[in-house]
Amino acid sequence: MRDPKPAGRGRMKLAARCRVATEAPAFGLVVFCAILLNAALMGMETYSGLASEHRQLLEAAENCCLALFSLEMLLRIGACADRPKAFFRDPWNLFDLAVVASAFVPLVRENTTLLRLLRLARVLRTARFLPHLRILLIAVGRSLPGTASFLFVGALVLYVYAMIGWVCFADSDPQHYGSVGRAMLTLFLLTTLDGLTDAVRAGLQISRLSIVYYASYALLASFVLVNVLIGVVLNSLDEAREIEDAANRDRKQPGPPPTDTDVRDRIATARRALDEIEATLTTVDGRPSRRLEASHSGP
């Protein structure tokens, strides 16, 4: 009896070997060092004298990093050979694959600016090997919708106060409130409370009611809105931690239960093993041994 589905068993063996390699601590350390080396090479290329003097050495080092990243992706793809869909469910795999594969696209390799930007994107791959940095990046991504709402409200508050400032201070202080654009820029810089003292003093020379204008703006823009933004980021950070913890639990869980095909394969293997044992128990003259006769004799 032939072994059913030998290709499936080969994929499982390949996936197991690649998984052992990718999950080894030394593998992550080597890839992390290669990413840092790639970032250092990009920094060295900004020095024209150094880049022209050691051009061949820098190109060789860059090709070595690219070869190492390509080998890394092949191993990660091989680790999911028995379940290819799992590779594409991981967003980090998709990001790494896009960054590495783009270096082999002819149009990208010919565009120096685009190639440098993609090489710079490799630095973000360090988040894959730094769990805390990965949590921060996930938190930033999840905070984008709340941040967009915050920016809309902040822009609305800034515009209203800029219009009020233009109406009240345009004639006396045209340098800062001569137009709504200048007024918005002035108030945006005052959001950090830097220069607020000078602005209040200049406003008091115009009208004592200016203290109400600046105090309300500082209270609303610098305290209320900034604290709202901090709350959005902290909430996103908690969600990112929960997502990371759930992902870690999923990685530690055992694989899916065996299917009917796997059960049939195991039964066939057990039957072959029993046939081999029965053959070894048979005597030389073709008669079964006493142990075999006892096993076959029944009530």
C-alpha cells in the first residue's frame, strides 16, 4: 500500500523545519542586526565623500542585506507551507514581503528616490522583533480615527478664535491678527503656551477684556483638547495591548484538530505496521507461531 499524499507530508516536514529556524532566538537577532546595518549604510551614503570612496563596499553590503532579507522571507513562507493562508493573515508578513519584493522590481530599482524610501521602510521592520515598539505602532494606527476627529474639532476651535482675534485685534496688531491665516498661525503657536505671557501683555494694552479671550483659549485648546487627545492615545494603547496578548495566546494554542484524511492516513500506517509485525512472527515453514495462533483464535 502506497503512502497517501506524500506531497502533503513533504510540506509538513518543510514547514516544521522552517518553523524551527524562524522561531529560534538567533534568527531574530541576526535579522534585527541586519536591519540596523541597513539603516547605518543608508546614513553613510549621505556623506558624499565617504559614499564615493567606498561605493563598491557599500553596494556589496547592501546586496548582502538584501540577500539575507530574501532568505528570511523564504524561510517565513516555508514555515507556512502546510497552511499558506496563515502567512497572508499576518499583516507584518505582508509588509515585510512588500518591502523586500519591491527591491527586485525593475522600475523601483531604477528610481533612486523611491528605492531609498523603500529601504528606509525596512527600519520599521524592527517593530517585529521589539514587542513594545510593535504595541506602540498598533496603538498609533488604532488612534488615527479618534485623532482625525480631534483634529477636526481642534481646527474648528482654532478657526472660531482666529476670527474673533481678527475682529478684535486686526487694527492694533496686524502682524499677528491681520488675516485669519495669521491669526490661526498665532493661536496654533500659543497652543503650547509658549509666548502666551507676551501675547497677554500685548492684548492688555488694547483692551482688558483680552484676558478673557486668551484665558478661555488656553483653557480650551491647551488643556481640554490636549487631554482629550491623550485619552484617545491611551485608549488605543490599551486596545493594542489586548490585541497583542490575544495574538500571543493564538500562537501558543495547539494546531487545528486532525481531519478525516489525516485519520485515514494514520489508520493506513497502523495497518502497515501490523502487517510487518505479523510477517516477522511467521515461522520459516510458513506456519504462524503460537503467539500468532493465540491472537487469531477466538471464542
